[in-house]
Amino acid sequence: MSKVTVEKKEHLLLIGLNRPEKMNAFDLDMYMKLAEALGTLHHECELRCGMLFAHGDNFSSGLDMVKWVDVFSTGQFPELPEELRDPFGLNEDRALGKPLVMAVQGICYTIGLELLLATDIRVAATDTRFGQIEVKRGIYPVGGATVRLPQEIGWGNAMRYLLTGDEITAEEAYRMGLVQELTEPGRQYERALAIAEHICEQAPLGVQASLLSARTARSEGPKEAVARLMPDLMPIMQSEDALEGVQSFIEKRKARFKGK
């Protein structure tokens, strides 16, 4: 069986980590399979949102370190073909251009937490245990945690966990804004699914533009994001979806968006 499952559900792509017998420890094959799945989400027009989850009791115990030693020794992640997307979203030329919702449970260490930081909306079961524990293994996080964790939860909170490798409970993750909702164990999948499906009901061009604008503000600063607001709106105003949005408002009905 594939170490990453992929299932299309109308406009939604469900992506599941599938190595439960190893607590979804990430090896190189999983990394590439996830990049392929994200590439499918990015390129196929009918897909509007993705949902990342994990089969089994745990999201991921982290990197399968033995399999990654040679990669880390080269000083770079495996090269991705042009059609694939970077699971960490660190390479702007290979970044996913559509929203990704994540459901998480059990243990979520190292690469698991960095994958979470690369997603847009996160739902966690109350039994989730987060950990950026690389400092306990003689290395440090290279999948984006040192950049994104301070952005998400503040400098002091981030250093508290990056420099100690201590666990973050689900409740603490929610308090700091690392996750957006908590559920009873076993309910995180259906809640994340509901959010992802709700995103799929919105205008795809508007959703993608909103996502891009927010990311631009984070990566290039508010000034650049503000400068692009009206120019990026102009082509959307010529779309069928913009006309449908106005017409549905006039007719007081739910809009039927096509992504055109």
C-alpha cells in the first residue's frame, strides 16, 4: 500500500499519511509521495482545497532519521520535479497555491509539526502531543519551524519549545493559536473535513487570492501586500465567478462558483 493515500471528494483532495505501523515516521518515499499529492492539488483546476490527515493513532513520530542522514549531509532537501509542490512551502517556486486544512492526533513530532506550520487551518484532537525535538537528537529544525513558530505563537513561546525540545499539549497549542480547534479524540477528521468542504463552497479565485495576499504580507511585508490588492483584484472582477457572486446576492440564493 502507498505510504500516502490520495482521494478526491468532489472539489476536495484528501491526503493521508499511511505508515501507521511505524507511527507514520517520515522516510524519503513519504516525502516524495506527499509532494506528488500536493502537486495534484495545486495543478488540477477542479480541486479547490486539500485536507492533510494521518491514518492510525498518531500523526507522525517525526523523521525516520536513519533514512535522512545522507540527505541532510548534502545540505539540501531532495530536488523536486517541477510539477511537485514543496511539503514545507519553503521553496516559493514549488509552493502550494491552494488552502490546506490539517487534522492531527496522537504524537506530532518534528516534521509533523513543521507540516502543520505549513498548513492554513488546523484541527487537533485533545490527545495530541506536539514536539519540535530536534535539539534532543543533535540537530535543529530545518523544515521551517525556526521561522514559522515565532510568527505563529510569538518569540518567547517559540523559544520555550524550540530550545528545550519539550512537548506542547493540545490545550497549550490551542491557547497559543497553533491550532484553531480542539475536538475529542477521533472527531478531528470530521471537523477538519467540514471546514475544508466549506472552503470548497466559496469562490476558488477569491480563496486563492486571499491566501496569496495573506502570504505576501507575511513573507514580503504589509506594504507589498497592500500594493498588490487592487491589481490582483482586477482580473478576478472579469471572471464568471465575480458575476455569479453579484447575481446570487441580488437573487438571494447560494452562489454556484465554477472557478472561472
